[in-house]
Amino acid sequence: MYSVDVGNTTCGLVARTIGGPYAVLIAEQLLAAGARLIVGLTSAGRVAPSLPLPCIVVASAAVRDEGTSYHYLPPAERVECPTAMAKYLVSGLQGLNFIVREGLVWTTDAPYRETKMQLRHWADRGALAVEMQAASLFAFATARAANVALVARVSNAVGHQGDQFDTGTQEDGLRVIEAIVQAGEQFLCASGAA
């Protein structure tokens, strides 16, 4: 884990927590160590055809098409983000050079198995992007009463003719992290958990 200072806040940054099982393993350890807020920052593919590339999606709910969430909650098609942090994230991230949307994401364990039919199915049901950890993290947070949120950097799409996997510069990435930390400070102050 890296220690990052943003303003008056020191936060931990755990790189490459790819997939629901690993993201939740880290989240469990962070919660046990006293973390007051956990924000997943992940890459994602576009599901909604109208979503521009690149952009940022703040997940408000996730389709549970993975396995980890079922170890925390009874079966259901989706799980809501249990933390009211989305408005702080959206507000903080909108000042960057990316379009920011809030909404449903599709969480899957099989990143190269999204078919055109599945993409159309979840797009028709309101999914903006596909990623690998939101449903797992939201289920963990619901079951364990943890403050969790998720930000997805959407950078690719099936059939996209432009650059794929473009999330901007390293400076853009640092600004995203800074905006997340500032949003976290605002959320914790507003919720009395600071």
C-alpha cells in the first residue's frame, strides 16, 4: 500500500485490486484496520452506446453477475451502493477534464466474455459500464456496514473506432485520486465519521 497525502488527509492507495474477490479481500483487511471509507477505482468498458470515451462513471448500483457478492447477501439481480457518497464524488470529479455520469454498472468475473447480446441486454436495463468489482464491494459494504463507493474510468468499448484504453495522462490520474480524496473528506465530515 502507498501512503498519499492530499491536503490535510493521508490515505492509503492499494494498486491493482483486480476483480471482486481480491477487492473484497483488501476491503475486509482495510475495515479491520480501521478504515472509515473505502473507494474502489477501477477501469471499465462501455455498455451504454451514448456514453463517451473516455469518461468516468460513479456507480450507484451494480448488477451481480459475479460470485463474491453471493457470499455476503442473498441472491438478487443487483445491489445498491450503500454509501451516500456518490453526490460528493460526482461533484468533485466534474471539475476534471472528463464527462462524469452516475448510475448502474454491470459487474462480471469474465472480462472477455461480454457478448453483443449481453451488452445490449444490460444497456436496455440502464447499465452504463461493465467492470469487475462494484457488486462485490457493495455487497461486502452492505453486510459489514462499511462506507464503500466505486469510481470507474471507462476507456474501451466493443466496436469503438477511436483509441481504446485511453484514461488520460498520469496527471489526470493524480487529479482523479485527489478529487476522490476531497470527496471522501466531505462525505466523512457530513456523515459525522470524520
